[in-house]
Amino acid sequence: MDKSPGAQKLAARHELRRYSDIRELIACQANPTPLVRANQVVPSGAFELYLKLEWFNPFGSIKDRTAAFLLKGMKERGELDGKKLVEPTSGNTGIGLAAIAALMGVKLTVTIPDGVPDEKKVLLRMLGAEVWPTPDDLCPIDHPKDGAIALARSFVEGKETNDQYVMPNQYENPDNVKAHYETTGPEIWQQTEGKVKFFFAGYGTCGTITGVGRYLKEQNPDVRIIAIEPQKGHKLPGMKNLEESKPPGILDRSVIDEVIRVDDDPAYAMTKRLFREEGLIVGPSTGAIVHAAAEYGKNNQGIAVAISPDSGFKYTSYFIDILGDEGNPQV
């Protein structure tokens, strides 16, 4: 019997859920994130809403897809050779980048808005990233939410650091769109058997809504692509109001049919309902997207898919505020 070390190795086999490393769990058509129907917050009827649970990706969000495509493209173009990474993030892209960069032996610095939940900052540091929290007063007056982007650019444009750092630039890099055109969009089309009529996603970096929207429109031009935008001064991590933030360069408005504005209060109220009525532990951006979709569904019919970008585990400090004293018995 051959007892050599080589004889003991197990080959990766998807059907056994056995993989060579964690990156192979990032969603693709052969291994899609699940679609789950919302049965309570959108009662049975002519409008059926399915949530695409992107937190089933290995690092906890839809941005795992983006991070994988960004780093793959940079590696293929030789942009990573001898360089460190720097990237502005509201947390999720940074977490995906940090995890994959650690596997590649690449150092990562992230610039992150002050208001991002502490849970995300801790996860980034646990993954080995250098974290620079960014006050809003560092940013241009006309785009008061873009301080983290400005600080990251200073690393790649500064005289003392420009030869050390390279930025994936999720807001401008077409590989962000490519990730969703080649994976998320085809998964949705496949999982709905081509019957999807409406697609809902939030404004953030806009890679998801551009990539998925472009793919679905190519399959069926009648699919309605609906963008969800928070109000100015919102507290919905990962989402952008494009009047107070510079519109990402990768945004393709031609694939978007409608934009729905959502306030914080109904977004967080829907987040709570998804926890309690659907058993879905989702983040606040999911609440915003589902609230908009539920309202939209009152006057429309057909199969709809809404992106659920991440789970609620990274936002417990936010949820403490909306819960108040609820559930705490007074002695």
C-alpha cells in the first residue's frame, strides 16, 4: 500500500463540497447563491419577490465577486507586481479584497468612512488590512461622502507613495461590472428559468446594477431594472445618494428603467420585518431594497429578484439603536 504523502491528497470535487481553497466558494453559475422567496413581507399574489442571498458568499457579501474579479484582472495585467493595494470601501469590498489578498500574499490598506460599523473595521483588521477611518471633512465640498476615495487616491498619487501602491478602484474599474455580467446576471436568469420580470438593486459602486442589468436586458429587453437610492444624509451602509456622492464611472444609466428613493426609517423597519417574519438575518441595505420592491409590487405583477447584499451580523451596533429598550425586561 502506497503511504507516501502524495497518495493521501484529496482532489477538489464540487459535488462533494470539497475545495482546494476558500476562493472556490465564491458564487458562479455552477455554485450560485440562493434565491429565497419573501412570503410574509410580500404576500402571495401576482407579484412574487425572491431575494438573492449574496451573504452566502464565503466572505459574507456580494462584494466577494467584485473583489475576485478586480484582483484577477490586476494580476493578469501585471499591476500587482511588487505593489501594495489601497482601496476606499464601506467595508464589504474591503473584506473580500483583504481575504483574497491574504491568500495571495499581498498587503492591503483600506480607507473607510468614520460611520461604518465597528464590526466591519474589526473584521478588516483581523484579515490583516491596515484600516484608515476617514472623517467627512477630508472630502470635496460638492461630494461630502467621498472622503475615503480622496484619501485612497492620495496613496497612489502622492510623490512619496505612488510607486508603492495600486488601487483596484471598484468605482471606475470595468472588472466590477464584469463580475456581475458574467456571474450574478446569468445566475438570476438561470435560477428564474428566464422568467424574471423585475430586478432591484441599490446604488453603491453600481457594478451590480450595471452588470446584471446589462446581462438581463440582453436576454430580454422587457426586464425592468430598478435602482434603489437612499435619501441625502442617510445611514444605510454600502448605499450611495448620487447627489451627495460622485456617480461611479462604471454606472450605465441606460440599463436602468426607474430609480426609487428610500428613507432610513422604512428601510430599517423592513430589515426588522425580514428578521422576524422571514427569518432572514439581513443588512440594512437589503431592508431598503425590499421595502422599495414591496411597494412597487402593489401595482405590478410578475417574478421579481432583489439583491440582498450582505447579512446583519456586521451591523449589530446599528441595530442596538433601532431596538432601543425593546426585548430588555425592566427589573
